[in-house]
Amino acid sequence: MNNSVSLEVLTRPPVQVPPHPQWPVLTEAELNAAKARIKQLLESRDAVLVAHYYTNPDLQELAEESGGCVADSLEMARFGTIQKAKTLVVCGVRFMGETAKILNPEKQVLMPDLNATCSLDEGCPAKEFTEFCDLHPDYTVVVYANTSAEVKARSDWVVTSGIALPIVKYLAQRGEKILWAPDKHLGRYVQKLTGVEMLLWQGSCVVHEEFKAVALERIRKLHPEAAVLVHPESPEAVIGQADVVGSTTALIKAVQNMENKSFIVATDGGIFHKMKQLAPDKLLIEAPTAGEGATCQSCAHCPWMGMNAVQNLEQVLRSGENEIIIDPEIREKAVIPIQRMLDFARTHQSDKSNPG
Ligand code: SF4
């Protein structure tokens, strides 16, 4: 029985999506020189780079070469907490920088561009969300990591796509009903697998929403041997065609560990860098985003992730600008559900379950 209740009443105007940033292309010599300067700046600032898989390959390489990390948002949060460095430089989107600051209030957290946000975060304003939660006091509030510090502060649990499913299963075993925000596709997917009663906020990711089910069927026929890997922020009809549904980390592991020689991948194209690094002999095919209704957003690259570049990373390391500041009262509340997730991850070995 499907117990999910969609909140059509909360359907909001579409989030304004910025154009994809056009960064000047650097020659190899310029890029190497910039990387060398950045490594020096990281050292002199006692700073460490924490980058997401969706950022550009130069930043991912820099993070790894300088002792930082490239990861999904769950691992980024974990990594920040075990660093001795005084400063965390988060290459990703704003909620990732905020999570780092919430978990590490004593550290300085910098970002290349504070305007790098996320359509899920933008589509779930704290005031409306709080009002909605107040109307449903008997529901456990579970929010995706892609939300503001204020929204997290109003929640009982924070989850990432890598741990959403085991946490909701755990809450279901305790007989709890879930108010879920903001991603409707991930919420529906989790609801379908758990059968829990869930109220779903109607947010979506502008990147994953563009994957097209009909075009995917066609491309599967052209590559019948390929495994289909889908991030659960994608529409239901796309998820329905997947061999593996999972977080970015789970999709990368699938490319490494499955015997298939080819894969059709439905998530942000930034992930291909790590996949190629770890499994150079595999053929990676981008899941189709074109087709009816295609827009300039249909390139499978997050425009906000694209705001991170070598150029503004260097600038921010020089100036110390773009620091994440969080109201201490909000921070005190927001850290509770985030810490709950990290404690759960530690004790339940969530990476071994279907990551959802
Ligand atoms: S890819 Fe989607 S979910 Fe991820 S930051 Fe961009 S808009 Fe948000």
C-alpha cells in the first residue's frame, strides 16, 4: 500500500537557475602554476580542501593531491570533523559549507562562491517549512542534507542519499510517520521501499529532474549489456529502469565492482572523473537528458557546482573572504539532527546497505 501524501498545496514557483559559469580555460602551464600556488596557500593558512564529486576535475585533483578529500556530502561532513586544520575550504554548494561549519564551529569555513546554492535548498524556505512542520506535530521531520541551516534546525533527522533508506527503515520500526523534505523523488523512492507513511515536500533537483525515461529506454536498447546507475533524485520512471539506485559513492562503487564493461549513468556529469580514475577500462555513457521539454539546464551539470573553480578558490585563499557564518542559536539546534545521522552511520554501517 502506498502511504505517501504529496503536498501539492506546497508546489512553489520554479527556482531561478543561474546560467552555467564560463570560466576562462587555462593552459596546462597556467593550471599547474595555479595549483602550485593554491597548495602553498593551503599550507600557509593551515587549510584543507573538501570537494564534492560534482565539482570540476581540477578541484578534485587538487583536493586529493593536497591531503584533502573528494567525496559525497555524508563523507564530506565526516571528513571535516576529523581534520586538525584550522580552516576547511569547501568546494561544493552552500549547504555543504554550512554543514561543515555546524559540525566544526571552532574552524573557519571558506567557500569559493557563497552564491553556489542548490535548487532543493532554494525550494524549501525555512519560514514556510517551519509553518508546515508546526501543522503536523505528530510526524518525525526528516530533511535531506540539501537544506539550509535553519531548515535543519527545525528537523529531527538530517539524511544524505547514502543513508536515507536505513534511517527511515529504523524510524519505521519505531512506528514513526515521516514528514520528508525537500526532494520529492528521493522521498517517493524511500517511501516505496519502506512502506512508511510519509508527507512529501515537493522540491526537486534541477539536474536530476532532467533525465528522460523514454530516451533512457532507447539508449538501453542500444547498449543492452550496460548496467543502468541512477541517483535517487531522478524521476520515478528513470529510477524504475535502474540496476543500481544509490548515492554518488554507491554509483562509483558499482562501476568499480560490477562485472559489466559499460554503464549508463544518471547523475551529474562531474562524477565521471572519479569513475574514470577508479575504473579506466569501463565504458561510461551519460544518461539522456535531451528530448521533449529539454532546456538549457539539460546538460547534467549543476550550475551551482560549476561556480567552483581554480580561479575563485585561489582568490578566496588569498583574501579569506566568503566565510560561512551561522547564527549560534541555529547552529546549536541544527547540529543535533546532523550528529544523529553521523552517529547512526557509525553504528549501522550504512554503506553496506542499499544506499537509496
Ligand atoms: S546537483 Fe541538484 S541536488 Fe546537487 S547541488 Fe546541484 S541542484 Fe542541488
